[in-house]
Amino acid sequence: MPSDLKISAEVRNAIEDLELFGEESLYISRVEENIKKGSSLSKQGQLEALYTRYGNCQNCALGSTRKKIVFGTGSLDFKVLAIGEGPGYEEDRQGLPFVGKAGVLLDKILASINLDRKTNVYIANIVKCHPMRDPAQPDLRGNDRAPTPEEMFSCRPILDQQIEILQPPLILCLGSVAAKNLLNSSQGVSQLRGKVYDFAYPVSGKKVPLLVTYHPAALLRNELLKKDVWHDMKVLRDLIAKL
Ligand code: SF4
């Protein structure tokens, strides 16, 4: 293990989990060594190296059915890293996160506090390939599902490397799947939102504030959630003002 990198408790837990999966050293080789290799490059260069490395990823079953891998998008001069659960139908086709109806709503929500993916937000997902209820029907709309724990586990090294490269000053979890995964919690989004958490970077252990709000797709289903999301955006705006 390189001596200049600290392993956080989260990574140690992940390594213990990996033992259950029979892949003891996977985390270190994927995350820590990759970060060390790319550390002499610019952020853009490190991201390009990361995306090249995983461009043909087949580390879980989602790799065999995706049309396009969806790593993330946004400004490298960002204030907030927004993290959703995974690509849906439109995202799978365009290779970009949050581009369907939920994406349009997300852009409006962000704009309410002067955030924009072109200038001050970076957007990524927990998994980078499209989870489908019925993978035999990839062109069926409404075939999306949440990623399984195994898929999230397989894909997490990519997000962890994105976090270490991007060094987000603030993290916003969009929805229950992202919140539970990043906070290692079994609670739902309605219980997790409304608080500011300390999130430790997966390898370096650096701590930054993390906030949880509803996934924009949930708002499309239930407009009553808008009030809570607006409250969350005001908290996020106050955190940004302190940066
Ligand atoms: S979801 Fe992640 S781990 Fe699975 S194939 Fe896609 S990039 Fe690889």
C-alpha cells in the first residue's frame, strides 16, 4: 500500500465487504493505485485517463446491455458534485447524466440557486450503465430500475476515483439510492434529507459537507415534495456561500 495515502474507514469496510465477494485487493488496485498513477496529470487529464480505463468496463452485468456508458458531466470549476443513482433510457442513448424529463427538472431546481451544470455543478451517478428490469427489451421505455447492491459495489471504484480527482467541496445526493450508498445507511431519503453530513473522501479521508434531497423523478411523481426540495436548496445555497 502506498505510504502517502490514507485508507478511510469506509474503504476498510469496503475491503471487508470485498472479502465476502472473494476479491480482497480489488479496491486498492482500482482506486488507490489508479489515483496515484494519474496524480501528475491535470484534473481533466486524470478524468480522461479514468474514462479511458473504464470505457469498455464489464465489471458487472450492466456492461453487456448498455448502449453508452455515462460517466458524468459538468464544469471542472464546480462548487457541487450532484450524484444520482444511474442512467435511464435517455441517458443510455446520449451518454450523459440527467438528460430526460428528470434532467430538465434538475436543471430548473439547480437554477433556483444559481447553479448550472455548464458552470458550477458536476453531475455523476452511482452506477455508470443503465439498469433495466428486462434487459431483453433495451428499447422499451419505462424499463428502468434501481441498481442492485452488487452493481453499485462493482461500480463504486469509478465514483470513488471521480471524487478523489474532482475534489468536490460539497456533495448533493439525489434520491434514496445515492444517499444510502454514500452514507452507508439503510434509511430512506425522507429520513436522510434535512441534515448536513460529513462525507469522507474514499481514499484521502478529506471531509466535506454532504446533503440529501429527493431525486427529481420523485418530484415528477409527487409535486408535494417540492417544498422539501426548496428547503434543501436553501441549505445548499447557504453552504455554498460559506465556501
Ligand atoms: S455499471 Fe459500472 S461496473 Fe457495471 S459495467 Fe457499467 S461501468 Fe462497469
